[in-house]
Amino acid sequence: MQATGSCLHLSGVRLSGTIGGSDLGHVVVKYKVTMDQPEEGRPDYDGIASKIGELQEVQTYEIKPLAFGMMFIEVQAVLEDGEGTVDEFEARVRGTDPLVGQIETLEMGRL
């Protein structure tokens, strides 16, 4: 991690804003996103993960086994540290597909 001017570079992530100034900081949040099971078949995990991966804040996502053939999507996102930003991001994740069920925070840390 290195600071250059008014940008922070972290493993290829570029965050605009002032470091140590009045601008809000950023947090890295890792989520476990589970799917509701349809009446027939199984969720399109690849398709849903791809839609979630298109959200601007998402840095990485990976489909992982849960139990009994079910999977979950682990998502890592960089969000502004401010009131309501986490809730807004989670709402947008839910909006990517009607089968998105629970969104559980696994880890959170400041940048």
C-alpha cells in the first residue's frame, strides 16, 4: 500500500480522496452470499456471481461449497466508510437476482 498525492493504491485498487484529510475513508468487507433454492433445478451460481462481480465496489468473488450440493458466493468489496453505504451496497447485491438470499458479513477492516 502506498500513498501518492490524493490517491491510495492497494493491490491494483485505486481510491480517490484525501488521506488524513476530511474525506471519508474506505473499508474492505468480505461477504457470504447465499441463494434461495428454486422449486426446480438449482440457482445459476455462475450467472449470479458474474452479476455481483459487475458492481463497481466488488474486488473479488468466488463460488464456494456450502453443503449438500449448495454453494455460496464469497464477495470482497471496498466501500466508503460512511453511514448507509454498507446497507446500500447489500441492497444492490440483493437486486442482482431474485434468488439472492442471505448476505452475511464475514470480515470487515479499514484501509
